[in-house]
Amino acid sequence: MSICIIDYGLGNLASIRNMIRKAGGKSEISSDPTVIAAAEKLILPGVGHFAAGMENILKSGLLPVLHEAVLERKTPILGICLGMQLMAGHSEEGDVAGLGWFDADIIRFRQEDMGNLKVPHMGWNEVKPAKAHALFPNVDEPERFYFVHSYHIRCNNPEDVLATAHYGYDFTCAVSRKNIAGMQFHPEKSHRFGMGMMERFIQWQP
Amino acid sequence: MAAMRRIRVIPVLGIDRGRLVKTVGFKHPKYIGDPLNAIKIFNDKEVDELAIVDIRAALNGTEPDYELIADMAGECFMPLAYGGGIRHADQAKRIFDLGVEKVIMNSAFLEQPELVTGLASNYGAQSIVVCLDVDRNMFGKWRVKGVSGSRKYEWTPEEAAVMAEEAGAGELLLHAIYKDGSLSGYDFDLIRSVSGRLNIPLVALGGARGTSDMLQAVQSGASAVAASSTFVYNRNDTRSILINYPNQKTLTEEVFRHL
């Protein structure tokens, strides 16, 4: 099993590699189109500004490589944080188009609904699965994950919602459709909960 | 039922030449143990986040110990912040590339706030923490210090905090020097006064004895709490070293449930 962590210049890639290793998997960090095309699974990481993320993907020439791997060859892919957000059609952050793999928008936390909570949402939060899925098997204990973000996804297709969390209000924190999954939180920085998620991603056969 | 609000509870570990140390009032570093061993224990205890500060790198003008940072990041399955000796952007990049989520800027922020601005625009504000070390001057007024507490500045912590936010910091670590190692509770007035001027999260540090201090810090305006002594000493007894951290049940019952 080879997992390629896509390097497009944003995000803490070493942490993801460390967690995959701990979960018993093998990964390679790469921006090389041939490595990405040959990978059995992909991770699209990312931390930072949405527009900067899309710009880097366009500049690096990876856009057709990603579309082909994910949409045509159906390579399983996991987006993390900004990597998940980029899978949406559009973001308010920079008002730019994303990869368009989900019919969804990235919107800023609505401050008027937040009370005295600060944005970014930074810290641990419980995640509630919204549907049965190999990445979120039923568990008795609620799972906690680490979040750091000011924007979140809003899906136009309710069946794309994989999990929700609550910060000021309920928001979608994970999405999935066929071979594509995305998570706002950071499994690579979420202790045994994140390790469990990585193990399930390694096993995942969509 | 409304979802329970959680706040981050962050152990801060001081290191000096690769050894874990604990100071009192930024002085008298006492050898506590091996940082990698401590990180493994904090991993097992599932801490929310961890901060590592090289307490003398700024003072001695030494480079961050990249080898040690890489080893620590490789063992850290929670967010990791590192501070100490970061004076230019290349050093920060190298630290991020090793798998560290956040850099903590203190002396460099006071001397060259534009460094914070540049790093925040490159890596996102959430990865840049400004730490303000606050002391009381001879008139009992709060003033900011830098370079391991050795350099005085005229800024009040409120002024410096606003500068940090304007420079682009994602959060502010507010450290009361006179509380360091005291195990006498946070300076809640300081937390209240500084948080009232800030929009970014304030993380309180210095003096915590346990969960009731942490709760009171949040009620005073902190968004998260950090502590050092109470997490390395057994029941706050400085004669007895024991890496410890409250479990989720304790945190829920003694902190989260009251927020």
C-alpha cells in the first residue's frame, strides 16, 4: 500500500507522514505527477488560505493529474483541513473556485451566531457521524479530533455529509462521496482517534 | 442539550541544552528529565496540545536544536508549538518542515514585528503564537520583557498584545514572569485586562495549580490555558517529579461543564 501525500507547498506534511507510519502504513510526500498518478491512495493536505491553495495547485500543474486520478481512475483520496475545503466548488475565502468534487461552498463561521466564541475554532471537538461509512464505524465512545479553522464546508447534497461538529452551531466537518473523503479536522494530530482514522483510511476500499 | 464547550489545556515544557528544566520566576532551572520521555508520557495522557520552549536560546543567541525538535515532533501526535531562538523566517520554515504546527515568537516579535507578519501570511495566523513575558516594574505596573526576561520594554502587556494581533499573530501566550513556578494561581487581573483588548485567543500561562485555576482563567477571559509546574510535579510538590495531566473525566467535571 503506497499513499502519496500531495505536496503543493502548503500544510504540515511531516505530521501526516508520522501518523501514517504510526498507523502501520507507508507514505511518500511528493509533488511529482508520476508519483501521484501511481499512488494507490492520495492525501490532499493543506493549511492556510484557500485562494493560495488553489493558486499553488494551478501553478504546479497538478490540476489535471488530480482530476484524472480522482475522477477517472477513482483513486481513494482523503482531504485534510484546507485539502478538504479545496474539494468544494467555491470558497468565500478569496472568492475563488475550488476543485468542484463536492457541490458545496466554503463559508466563514457566521460570527452573529457564535456568541462570545472566537474564530478561528481552535481545539478539540467531538465529531458526530452523519451516515454509516467505513471511515466512521459506529463507536460507543464519542471521538474527539483537533480542529483549527475559520471557514467550514456547507454541502448542497445532504448525502455528502459524513460527520458534523458543534461550534456556535452544528457544521459539517467531514464529507464523502464514493472514493473521495474530506475532513476539516486533523487526524494526524488527534491521538488514538486520529490513529484509528488513519488505520481505517489505510484499509478503506470504496 | 447544547454541546459542551471544551478549552485547550496545554502543558509547556522548558528545555535547556536538550534537557527538560523547570524554572521559578525564569530563574533557577531545575533538571526535570528527558524531553522525549516526557512527550511520550503526555502522548499517553492525550494532552490537547504541547508547547516546548528553549528557555535560553534567545539569551545565548543559539540556533534552535533542529535534531531534538525533529525527534520531538516525530513523537507528538497532538499539535506541537516550539519557541526559542527563532530570529528569521528560514528558521521558522525549517521548524515547520520538521512537523511542528506552531512557532512561538517572543524576543523576535518585540524587536521585529514584521517577522510575525511575514510568517503569518506565509503559514497562516493559526501557526504563529506570540508569547508576551510580563513582569511588574518597581512601581508595580505591568511591563513586557524579552530575551528570557532580561530585556525591559516600555510597552504595557495590553499595548504589546494589540501590536501582536495587528502584526498577524493567531494567538497570544500571556506569561506572567512573577507567577512562573509559583504554583499560586494565574494573575487573573492580567488575563482580564489583556483579553479585553484582544480578538485573537489568549492562552494564560504562569502560576496554575490545577483545574480550578484553569476554570477561573477562562472565566477571566482566556480562551485556553497553559501550565508547566503543575504538570511536572506530583500534586504540586516541587520535591517530587511526576509528569501528569488531568483525564477527560476530570476536565469535563471540573472545567468544561462550567463553561
